[in-house]
Amino acid sequence: MKTYYYPTKLLLLLLTMVQASPLMATDKKDRLSVTQLVSAVLDANPRLDIAQATWQASVAKVKQQSALDDPQFQYSFAPLTIDGEKSEFGQHFEVSQKLPFPGKLHLQAKTAAFQAESKQQDIARLQLLLASSAKSLFADWYFIHQAIAIDKLKQGLLKEFRDITVTQYETGQASKQQVLHADMELALLKHQSIVLQRKKKTLLAQLNTLLNRPVDSQLAEPQQLVETIKLPNLDQLQIKAIRFRPELKAVIANINANKTERDLAELAYYPDLKLSAGYNSLWDNEDKRFNIGVGINIPLDQSKRRAAEQQAKANSQQANWQKIDLQAKIKQELAITYAYTEESLHVLRLYKQQLLPLANENLSATKADYRNGKANFLSVINSKNKRLQTQLETEQALTDVHRRFAELERTVGSIESFSTVEKTGDIAQ
């Protein structure tokens, strides 16, 4: 077999490029962490302000529902007739206050409080959604930086490969087809660089939108993703999901609201009171001019009250069935998400424990063969390129794990990450 000699410095340069690949997330200070990104999104996203305002509006209704109606004041006057002749005017005024049957105001306020609690769960649901989106985008933000760094290394290797092929072609040791193939691969790799830059800009716009900032604002580079993640037990996660999912809490609040509305409908059969006090100067007898009265409404129309009671019962039954249906859907969603997360962890372990070590061994063996004259320099470059590709696929597997965990945490109803907490850095570069 023929062997080809190339300067030792070139070989050392290429080896350094490959050995640097694990350091693609360089040790720069103030890198962005996922915990900091989630916190910043929850502080800045305007959708939470909208949900907060909606909840505050519903809270304000509680006091309104527990308050009495405004007192009523009535005034009238008429001319007095004394001995058949009209003289001065007489006056009549009255102040009255409606008093609902005992318990009605309390139940109205209680219903409004449960409805406000349901609106509050909309805030929690939105927080989970935003946190999950932030975590997923952070994983993508990490991967795009790794992909761009690996792409630069691959371009360097491919340029060296192309230069060597041209040299061999000029000496008759390689064909024109091999040179053209190298040129085509290099052109495709340059196009891939443009695609990666476009993806980076897209991710930056998405992240800045979550942060309520101009879409082209600069963002710090991400910290290294945690690699050791233990998947919690599915049964434990199901218990937590039933306890913490805000959608389920909202349904339970609606059930309680419907129960109080049903109790309120039952009290509608009982009359409300009306207290009044007044003065009437039209009476000749001054002792009769002051008066105090009590009135009630007469609930004659029982059909509309029965209809209101039936409506409240039907709403309560509907809410109970919604709870049962939602619990089943949550368990189903969790089981599916859990299975995908298990799969992503298996893929990551496959790359970390088998494929990446095999790529390293293949590279080491090719370099050994090159030193012993059993392989040419192009074989070394090809092995390094395969190692870089395996490294990229490993980073993709790690990114997929974190995206799956973000979805799993949202499904459980947890903003806190199941993995360890990273250091924090600055958002802006």
C-alpha cells in the first residue's frame, strides 16, 4: 500500500480540532441557564399579565356578590286641602332596604370565589406552558450553538480533504471525480451553515418573543445541558399530576361553584325581606305621619325556580363528568409522554455509551494505522468527520431528552425541573 507524507503540523492541527469538540460550550462566564431563562419569561411575558388581570376582575366580583343592594329613597308631594281649599303642599318620603333571605349573599359570594379560583388556575396553566416552552427553546438554543461549532470544524476538515484531493489529482494519485465530489460536499456544507444561521435567528426571535423583547435582541450563549437525568417513577408522577395539574384544579373549583349555585337555587323558594321607614305629612293626624314597614316578595312562580335548580344540578353533573374525563386524559397524556421520554433517554445512552466511544475508537485506530503506514491521510480526515457527526448526533439526543423532560414536567404540572439546577448567568450578551 502506498503511504503519503504530509507535514506533522497539519496532522497536529486536525487532531486539536477534533479534541476540542467536547469543549464546544467553552468555559465563558455569565452563560445563560435554563432556570434563569424560565424565571425571566415568567416575569416578562405579557400573556401572564392578561391572565392576572382577568383573575383580579373575577376576585373583585366576590365583594360585589356579598354586598346588599343599594337602599331605595322615594319622595313625593301633593297639595293639601283644608276646608275645601288648597293650601300648602304635603310631602311623603320613604327609605327602604332589601334584605335577601339569610344565606343567599353568602352563597353568591362563595360561588364568585370559586369562579375566581378557577380563573387563578388559568394563570398556573399558562405559567406551566410558558415554562415548558422556555425549557424546550433553551435546549434548541443549546443545540444550535453546538451544531454551528461542529459545522465549523467539519468545514475545516472538508477544506483540508479537498486540498489533499487536489494535490493527489495533480500528481495523478486521485481522479477528477474525487475532486468534484469534494467540491460538491463543501458546497453542501456551506449551504448547511446558512440553514443553521437561519435556525439560530428563528430561535432567537422565539426566545425574545417569550421574553417580551425586540426579536433581534442579543441573547447570551447557553450553559451546558445536564447529561445525567433520572426518570422518576410513572406511578408517582401520575399521583402528582392529579394533585397539581391546574386544569384539574379549575374543574374542581367549577364543581364547587356549581354546588353553591345549586344551594342558592334551593334558597330561591324562600322570600326576601324589605324593610322601610318613612314620613307622610299628608296625614292629618300627626301621630300617623311616621311609619315603619316590612315587605316580602311572594315566590309564586315555582316553575322558574325549579328550572334554575335543575340547571344548577345539570351543571354540577357536567362538571363532575368533566373531572373524570380530564383525569383519564391526563393519565393518558402522561403515559405517552413518559414513553417518549424513556425512548429519548435510551437513545442518549446509546450514543454516550456505545456509538460515541466506538467513533473515538475508530478514530484512534485510523490514526494508529496512519502512523504505521497502513492508512492514508484522507482516511484519518474521514474518521474525524464521522466522529464529529456522531458528536452532533449525541448533542441532538441530549437536546431531545431535555425537550421530552420539559413536556413531561408540564404534563405533571411542575415548573421545577426534574434535573439538577444549573448556575445562572446574564441574559443579554
